[in-house]
Amino acid sequence: MRGLVRKPGPLDDPLQPGSGVAMVGADQRDLLCALSYVYVACGQCRRALALLRLVERERPDDVEAIRLLAYAHLANKDGAAALAAIDRLEALDSDPASRAPLLLLRSHALRLEGQTADARRQFDQFVVARSQGGRG
């Protein structure tokens, strides 16, 4: 029966992204994001990040989850990881109303990275964008 046994491929592993098996459905995604938000609010950032990575793995273009991921990284004092998430958000989120919040997130991340002058510029841009309804 040697000819009938085949070697498993990458699509056979349900835990691999792109396997065709959705490990995180819409309801699970909502629950994981809600729990992550509560974890961040309670100071349990590492637990929040672990849950958000599950969502990110299955839904890499989920703007809301990536926004929460950036927030969790900021709460965890990881400016570099927050900046990476914010960069992804800027590439994915074309909503003009998102501009001001992204500027504020970037300002916080830059401050954590010790780039205070850049952080201040981003904050000033945030103030202008907020006064213009996010279009700044």
C-alpha cells in the first residue's frame, strides 16, 4: 500500500494561513477582539496580543483588528511593533475619518521610540486633522 500514502502538503495543515479552513470565523473574531480589548484595559497586554495574533493570522487585512493590535502594542510600550501595525493600517484603511486617529497612534508610537520631535509633528498634524474632521 506504499503508493497510496501521500506526504501531507502545506494545504493539509489547518493551522497554516491559506489552508482553506477558517479557524477564526466572524463570531470568533469578534469575541477575540472584545477579549483583547478587555485584556488591554486590565493591563494584560501580552494576553491581548496573543489573541490578536490569532485573528491577524486568519484575517491579515482586518483593519479593525490591526487597529486594536496597534493599540495593544502601544499599551505594551512597544513602539516599533505599533509603528509596523500603523504602517499596515495606513496601507489598508482608505477611510478619511481614520487619518486623525492614525496620526495620534503614530505620535504615541514615535514618542515610545524616543523620537519626540517627530512625535510632536505627528501630534500637531493630528490636531489639525481632527479640527477638519479627519481630512487634514
